[in-house]
Amino acid sequence: MKKKLEALNCLYPMPTVLVGTVVNGRPNFTTIAHVGIMNVGKQNYISISSWKGHYSNIGIKEKGMFSINIPSEDMVEETDYCGIFSGKDTDKSTIFEIFYGEMKAAPMISQALINMECKLYKTIDFPAHDLFIGEIIETYCDEKVLTDNAVDLSKVKPVLFDMHRKQYWKLGEPLAKCWDIGRGLKKGDMQNH
Ligand SMILES: Cc1cc2nc3c(=O)[nH]c(=O)nc-3n(C[C@H](O)[C@H](O)[C@H](O)COP(=O)(O)O)c2cc1C
């Protein structure tokens, strides 16, 4: 028996990220979990859905830049802090060690094992949120999270977000190989299913 949940968005867990901006000349970091991946290929884009009242939005619109920093499990406290307090009345510029890329307008977090420097590509004006789509212009990755030159999530240990239970989760075990496990279901090979 299915119960209707009134169009509730159930697309969780989502990876939690820290978005870096410069607002009124000061670095600011805010926690965002409503992120999206788009146009994977040579030009890569990321979207973030940020409530219009957030301090960060001012900086993204003014500078046309932002960074996406991926916190690990050991940064969960700082991650939550950046999602509780607003840069409007709290200086969040000193929580992390910061570095900049070429553009100098998107502060990035040294402790975060992966950072993506993004140039604002488009803003979609939703009633309550700005959907910022950024083109990734550079990605910085701590060498220690690479296995055979690919980012290894078991080393990144991302912080997963569940809006419904207001809970952070951690990654479990790998399940199966993509573009591989499904091959066994091909017509004619299905006798065992
Ligand atoms: C785990 C977590 C995830 C969040 N995800 C989002 C989100 O996706 N979009 C959003 O607008 N706010 C989100 N927030 C709320 C903002 O991070 C929070 O209101 C923050 O204080 C805004 O900071 P700012 O005003 O300095 O930009 C989230 C908060 C937490 C704790």
C-alpha cells in the first residue's frame, strides 16, 4: 500500500558542500545540500539552490564567482555551523584556512579535500531560491584521496544530508560496478533471474 506524500521531494541523501563567496570584501562560507550536476563532459557545470535571503547570494551576484568545497566527516561540526549562522551577523571568514585560484574571487577551504572554483554561468530566478549554475573552471584535489588517479570516495568520506530526518549520514560500502552489473540482465542471458 502506497501513501501519498504531497509532492514531497525525496531525493536524499545529497552530498553536503560548503559554498565559498566573497561578500562585502570578506570571505563567507555557507552550507548547501541542494546541488546538481549538469552537462558532464568537457565543460562541467554545478547548480546550487540558495534561498534568496542568504548573505552568500549577494556575493555570487556581485562577483560572478563561487567555490564548492567538499567537507569530509571530520568537518561535520564546521559544516553544520556554516549552515546555522548567516554571514549577515556572523563572521565566518576565519573558520577555515583559505586559498584562492586564478580569479581571486572564490575563496576555497584548504582542509576540504576537494575544491571546485566556479564561474557563474546563469541564474534562474525561482520564487524563493536563486538557482546558481556555475561552470567549473578548476578543480583542486588533495593527492591523498586519489586511487589510480581517480577520486576515491572511501577516502573523501563525504557528509551526506537527509532533510527529512535532519540527519547527516556517512557513506557505506560499494555495491556494484556501474555499466557492468546490469549486463547480466540482457535478453537471452536472463535464465538465472
Ligand atoms: C545541512 C544543511 C544544508 C543546507 N542546505 C541548504 C540549501 O541547499 N539551500 C539553502 O538555501 N540553504 C541551505 N542551508 C541553510 C544555509 O546554509 C544557512 O541558512 C546559512 O546560514 C546561510 O548562510 P549565509 O547567509 O551566510 O549565506 C543548509 C543548512 C544546513 C545545516
